[in-house]
Amino acid sequence: MKIRRLGHSDIDVGAVGLGCMVMAGDYGPVGEADAIATMHRALDIGVNLFDTANVYGKGSNETLVGKGLNGHRDKCVLATKFGSVHKPDGTRGLNAKAIYVPQACDESLQRLGIDHIDLYYLHRPDPEVEIEETVGAMARLIEAGKIRHIGLSEVSVETLRRAHAVHPISALQSEYSLFTRDHEQTTIPVCKELGITFIPYAPLGRAMLADTILGPKSLGDGDKRLQFPRFSEDNLERNQKLLTPLKDIAARHGCTPAQISLAWILSRNDNFIPIPGTRRIAHVEANSAATDIALDNADIRKLDNIYAPGIAAGPRMSEWRMARSGL
């Protein structure tokens, strides 16, 4: 596994991390033993950045990650998030008030079973709270020894700059893949300028770029991907037709479309650390192996041109999800 430095830190992590959200059951049921075995295998092959959040599984995902990594704290870099909250009516809300920040952190520490968080993200900015207030409270957590570094997720360029002026931001996490290139002209150049690591989540388009989804009916009734516009029957069919060139390049390299998708991301900037989510050992092994795939300039140009921004059918999120982002 190739190594990359995490933003404004002294932390080195594998060039591909592990998104643990899918272990909460959002994409279908998963057994605890299988999830823990996947985490252990990830550690064995050099994947050491584990990403979760306090709202995944209403906290159960943090508990699972903490259980799976118990006894391996010295080998892993733990990232979690706060700011997105479950409301009594079952909907999601936002809370990034300074008074809430230490409470959320303490609750995550307890569920994870650790004494400090390596990378603590604001999951989504709260429109009712100035970013300076939130980041100031997060900085005080560093002073208290409860977190090591600060990250943000899905924020605008303006918010990123304002936050970084309060305290150095080590990582910005946003959706990015061959199907979602929105940030190339906005936050990504600013991350490079400010020395902030860019963490692409959903780098495989929620498995669409892996070419493993047969159709909407192949996803279970509880699969949350069905809430995303690109997974509607018409859009999914159109998007699957776009995968032919990707599969052709993968065949020439003797690998999978998912591996080519990750290799493309890794080739774009040595400050990118994608965090594909999986609950399966075979997938974490394959994703890790993508760091050894060297795409030539012709492959990269072809992928850049074919999967131009806006090529995917349907927006990347539903309207209510986009309304909750800070973009």
C-alpha cells in the first residue's frame, strides 16, 4: 500500500482508506462478524484510515468500528463526524453550535472506546451557526487532547477559507468520482493552495462504477441508494451504458472497473485519499490493490474526456440532501 500524508499533520495513511458507513446497513444487511473481519483484513494490507460518523446507524456504526479496532489503536487512524443529527420526528437536522461540539465529541469517544479522535469532521455546516464558532470549538478540543486534527465535509470555498483562517483544516471530504467531478473548479484548487488533503467519498459512485448493480430491483427495499436520483430506473440504465469504456480499460489492465476508477482518482493529485466503502474482504483487498495500477497518459485523457463533468444521468443527491450541504 502506498502512503500519503494527511493534510496539516504528521499522520501518514494508506493512499486508499475505508469508508465504514456501509457497515451500518445503509446498502443492505451486514453481519457484525463479517464487518469486523473486513476491518482486520484492511489493517493487514495497510489500509489504516477508517471513516465513520455519529449518525451512521444512529451511533451503532461508531460502536462497531470501536469494537472492530479494539486492540489495534496504534495501527489505525480514526476519523468520525458530527453536526448531522437525528430529530425526534425521524428526519435529519443540523447542529454545529459551540456548546454542542464537546458533547458530540465525548459521545463519539465513548462509542468508539478511545481517548482521542485522529480526524474530527464537521459533517455538514449549520446555516444558523457561523463557521468560526464551530471551528473555534473544535480547536478547543485539540487543546483538550480529545482530537488531533480538524476536517470539514461538503462545504463551499468561502466556508473553507473562513474555517482555515480560524484553525488549520487538515482534510476536506466531499463526493468525487468519474461520475461526480463538481469540485474540480471550486474546492479542490483551494485545498491544494492551502495544503488540505481532499478525501473523496463515494469514489465508486456508490458501487455504480464497480459495475456490480444489475438494476434498481437488485437493490433491497431498505437500500438507501434508491433515494438517490442516479439510481432511479431510467437514470441507472443510462448510467450503466456509460460504463463500457471504463470496462474496456479495465480489461486491458487485467483489473476491475472499480480499480480503474480508484486509480484515476489517485492519479489526479497526490493529496487525494479516497475512502471507498465496503463490508467485504474481497472488495477491501481489490480497492487496496488499485494503488499499484499505473494509468498511462492516454488512459487518463480518455477517462477525463469520456467522463466529463455532468456526464452522469441525474443529480448526485436529492434536493433535500443538497439543501443540507454547504455548497
